[in-house]
Amino acid sequence: MQITDGGAGTPCGFVRRRALSAHNGATMRTVVDCGDAGRVVLDEPTQHGGTGEGPTPLQAVLGALCGCVLS
């Protein structure tokens, strides 16, 4: 999966573009490649079928929201 943020709604016509790709190999573990920003591993805990190697997708979303609100 690839997602690109076209920067809709940015002030003064300034356009920011971000692209990332994600692969999970039909498992509960997903590796998100953020380009120059590095990679993030999202995973479910072992009791939910994952390997526990990273934050859950929900934790990642909540963390990203905190980053936006607190910035």
C-alpha cells in the first residue's frame, strides 16, 4: 500500500508532499517505510497474534495525534 499526502488545505498555497509504503506479508506485523524518516514497525501483542515488536496500529495513531496536538 502506498499513501501520499498532497497537502490539501495548507496555508498560502504551500504544498507539502509525503509518501510512505507499508508491507505486512499477511501477518499482524506491518513495516512502514517513511523514506528519509526511516521505518516504523507496527505490531499486535503476542496474545492477539502478533510478535509484539512494536506499537499497535492504534497506539501509533494516538501517538501521531499527540504529536500534532502538542506541536
